[in-house]
Amino acid sequence: MVGSLSVIGFGLAAIGGGIGVGLIFAAYMTSVARQPESQRVLQPMLFLGFAVVEALAILGFVLALIK
């Protein structure tokens, strides 16, 4: 029973990461489409947000494997 619960936890972490990355890139594309000159300011924030969301997804994967 314990193994199956950790797999469910990893699945939820992967879904959350996928949704988060999708929302981040959608917001970036929308904002750059509205104001193309803001691309240089927004791009570092895009990659920082992407890195944080992916780090949380990897953390969920590691925690699922530990227990």
C-alpha cells in the first residue's frame, strides 16, 4: 500500500509542475505579445519561474522515491 501511495504523490507532483510551466509560458507569451519591448525584462523572470516550478516537481519525485 505504501508504494502505490508514493506513485500517486509523484503523479500529482508531475501534474502540478506541468500546469505551472504551462501557466508561466502562457503569461509570458501574452505579455510579450501585448508589449514586445518588455521581452528583455520579462525573460529572466520567465526562466526563474520555470526553474522554481521544475525544482518543486523534481523534489516531489525524490520524495516519492524516498518513502
